[in-house]
Amino acid sequence: MSPQSVLSRRTFLKIGSFAAIAGPQLLQAASAEPERSLSFHNLHTAEKLKVVYWADGGYVGESLTAIDQLLRDHRTGSIHEIDRRLLDLLWQVRTKLDTTVPFQIISGYRSPQTNAMLRANSKGVATHSLHMDGMAADITVPGRSLEVVRKVATSFKSGGVGYYPSQFVHIDVGRVRTW
């Protein structure tokens, strides 16, 4: 064996020992994600909320409860769990839009009674809207055009995106589609 190959082996073993000791901490630090926060302004109730909903590698229960409350059906007061995938998608949209302004909420969760009433008065409401499963939100973002919000939401290919010019953008975590 040449002295160089022994040195290479020794160097390799030293590096390997360091990696075995420090590796888990380095790996954890490298994979640690920042906190995720969202802010909302419910246009029907005038309630506002700004929360960190994900931290230390998991969802924050109290924040999820507060979000469920704010995105409740304002007509009936019914509360439903909001799908975490929707929250993550909204966080991605907010991040890509590079804004911290609150999402203006036109509609979050919708009870079966409210959905039936809206369906009776409009052709565009699905029989079983994803709003009824806490999987959809109708939003605007102050300072951003609806066209830009639609484009950003569509870019993630994470669900449905509906565009209602001069009104709102519908975002859901159902199958990928646009209208």
C-alpha cells in the first residue's frame, strides 16, 4: 500500500467518524423548514387573524382551531376543519406572491344548508362543493390583481382554480382543473 492510499483511508475514516457524530444534527438543521404563517381577513365578519400554523416540524393545533373558526360558514356559524393541504397551498401562494398582507376571505367552509341556498340562487355552485369539506376558499389578495393570483395558484397544480373576474379567485385542493 502506498502512503497516499493509507492517508486517504485515514482521512476517509476521520470524515466518516465526524459525520457519524455530527451528521444527525447537520441533517436536521439542513432539513428544518421555517415556520409557516398565514393571515386572513374575513370580509363577512370583519374578523382578522395572523397565525403561525406550522412550526417545529408540525402543525400548531391552536392555530388550526383559530383558522377553522375564522373560515367558518358565516351564515350558519358552522365550523369545520380546514384541510391542511389548503393551508399549505395558501402559504405557497402567499410566498410566491411575496406578500404578507392578509388573504381576504369571501368564502371558506360552507355548510350543506348554505351550499344548497347558494346553489338554488346560482348556476355556478356545485352540488357537493369542496367548500363543504373544508377544501376550498374564495379569496382576494390586496395589492395583487386577480389575474396574478390565479396564475400563481394555477402554477402549483395542486387542485382547482376558478377565476371570477372583478370578484375573487377560488382555490381548492381537489383534482387539478381550471375554469
